[in-house]
Amino acid sequence: MQPKQKSLAHRSLQGIKWNYLGTIVRVLSQLVAQVALARILGPETIGAFGYAVLLAGVLGLLIDQGLGWAMVHADSVSDHEAQVAFTRIMISAVGCSAFTVIFASEIARLMGGNDQAATAIRYFSPAFLLLGLSVITQAELRKALKFKEIQISQTTSYLIAYPIVGVLCAVAGMGIFSLVAAWLLQALLSCVLMIRYAPRTLRLANPASRLSFGIFGRDILAINLVNWFVDNAGGVFIGRLFGTASLGLYNTTMALVRTPANHLVVNIQTVLFPTAAAAKADTALVGRLYSTALSVVLFFAIPTFTFVAVSSPAIVNILLGAKWSDAGAVLPPIALAMIPHVVSSVTGSTLSGRGDQRLELASQTFILVMLVLCYLVLPLGSVVQVCWLFLALYVSRATFLVVVASRRLQVGSARAMQAIRGPTTIAAFSVAACLAIGAATALNPLASVALAGGVFATATAVALAFAPQFFLSDHMRQLIGRFSERQGVTGAIAKWLARN
């Protein structure tokens, strides 16, 4: 490997390390905050806030305009171009903020929400201004691979906003305003901290000026919009078809698994995209990075989300309580859908980083068309049916993207199968053992989850102890081999797992 490649790989690994250090803290704090808020506020209030979150997702993409990722992808960005992009973003942010204040009630009714939803949407408006202020700053930090600074900003802001301020406001009886306050506070603190780390100060410029990365930004915007509709159509369908309480049920259930799934994949995305952009001419290097990332993601995602699917009723009972019991049937398809979701996210980021973003757009557009057809034709009579439909579509999207990426990056189907083979075998054996034990014994929810967790953990440990060559892909063992020279237990384990 050339010195430049070594430097890039080292910086990428450092970025992943800082991303996951922040993730561990944020996942734990988010789980605590989400469970506490769900128990205190209930499905109706959570559902009303869900309409505001759905709207914020799509308006956030319109504010960004794809310019943030386009700046990361560009070979170089002048001060003037950064100022032009910043000006365009702030104009869009002001427009979106004014739009939500003026038309909050009409938007809520159109989405199927109630007066609470309209209130949440109206008071959400300052968040769009804060988003606009932070887009270019975060892009600059990503381009410089300064993931440590991003993680400090995002993790610190979340820890203060949700587990502390949000939960205290909910306990004080502030209802939906506790969620709005937590969201706004996190956005404010994250924005301030990232601006502090920003490599340059942004000023306004003529928004009509040409941008060298403008076309790429428009492609990314199109991809992000289609992605948003694909990933959030479940919430849109459920909100319109079944009402506020059902949306609250769906959103809370989704949050239990999507929060760790997104952190697992977003942290790799934020490293893969700029790395693939920097090394896009070296197909072999990008292919190795992609194969390694896919292997790592699947090794954790397949057993973890299969465990959640198998233990869904007990997990819901323990975390959310009796008033959320209907979530026990909703969680299995949502948990399983996170596996193809993370695969699509990693694959799409790699393709977009190389400049193949239109392939991802084509796949997403096809899935969106299928979603609309299913919505119009199928008799969707429950939240559970909608969730199983989305699982099927997520699998289709992931399969297409992996096949395309394997060909483009010259990875080969054998490498892709290596990434899937090990964790799928562990999950299949563990599920069979859990079902057999569950049929033979009657356990309370806590004991049931503990037993299932023990089965999955034991199966993983045995697999790695006796046959790491089968259960770990070659690229993943090469990554682990980087730690084999360390002293003590870490080095010994790494040497064992990476052996030939």
C-alpha cells in the first residue's frame, strides 16, 4: 500500500474509532431518554410529535439541497463557493421556517394529525434556521475527516438536551413541549459547538453565483429526497391511515431499533463517503474499504436485529410497559428491516462517494414507485401489514445495490457472500435454539430476554473461538489483524481471530 493510501486508511480508521466512541455514549443515552419519554408521555403525544419529525426530515433535505455532501465530494472548495452555498442554504432555511409557522395547522391536517401535531410543527420552526447554520460547518469538518470534533458536538448536545432537559420537562408535565424543547436545544448546542471547530468563518454572497459542485449537489438532493420517502413512507402511510396513536406506536417501536441501526451505519457512512471521494480513482482500495465496512456492519446487524425480532414482545414489555403492548407485533418486521437498511446505507454511500450516485437514485426511485403502487392497490388494514411490506421492499433494494456495487468495485459475489455467511449462520442457529427452549419452558419477560441474549452471545463466542475463518470475512480478519501486535488480551484475541 502506497504512503498516501496508508495515510488515508489510517485517517479513516481513526474517524471510525471516534464515531463509535461517540455512538456508544449516544445509543445508551438515547435508549434511556426514549424509554423514559415514551413511558411518561404515551402513544398519543409521541405520535403528535412524530408528524413534526416527518416534516422536519423532508424540509431538512430541501434546506441542505445536497450541498453539504457535494462539498465533501468536491476536490476543493473555495471560500467564495462556500459562502455561496451557505447563502443558498440560509435562504431556504428562512423560507422553510416561515412556511411551518404560517401553515402549521394546514400541514398537520394534510398529514392526518391533530391540534397537538400542529403545535409541534409551529414551534419547530427555529430548528430549520439552526440546521441551515450548521450544514456547511459540518461538511467542512467531514471533508477534513475531523470526526472527533463532530462527535463531541453531537454527543454533548444530545446528552444535555434529551436525557436531562427533555425528561425533566416531561416529568414537569410539559407534554409535547418537552420533546420540542429537547429537539431545539440539541440543534442549538450542536450548531454552536461545530461552529467553534469550523475551519473558516462563513459570510453571505450572491446566491446566483455558479458552484462547481452544483450538479453533484442536485443529484444528492434527488437521492436524499427519494431515500426519505422510501424510509419514511411507513410513517406517512400510518399517520394518514390509522391516526396519531398508531403513528406514536410505530415511531416509538422504530426508534428502539433504528437509533442503534442508524448510529451503526451513519458513523461508517460519514467516513466511507469522504474516503471513497478522496480515493475514487483507486477502485481496488475503495472495494476493500467497502467489503470491510459491509462485513463489520453485517456481523453486528444480523445477530442483533434477529435477536430483537425473536424477543420482541418481552422487550416491549420490559422497556415500554403494558400500554405499549401492541408494539410487540410491530417490532419483528421493523427489527429485521434494519438489516437491509444498513446494507443499503453503506452501499449507497460508497457508490455516491465514487460518483455513481445515479445508480442509487435509480434503485430508490424504483422502490418508491413500488411503494406508491402497493399503497394504492393493497388492502393495508393494520400497522403490522405496513411493516412487513416495508421489510420486503428493503430486502429488494439492498439486494440490487449490493449486486451493482460488487460489480462496480470489482469485489465479486464471493466477497459479498463471505460478509453474509458467518453472521447469518450464527443468527439461524440462535433462533432455532431460542424457539426450542421457549417451547419447552414458560419464562417471564426479563428471563426470556436474558436467555435469548445468552444464546446469541454464546453462539457468537463459540463460532469465533473455533472457526473464525468461516464466520469472519477475509477483509474483516485483516482489519482485526491490525491489533495483533498489541500486548495483553487484546493482541492475543486479535492474533487468534486473524490467523490463517
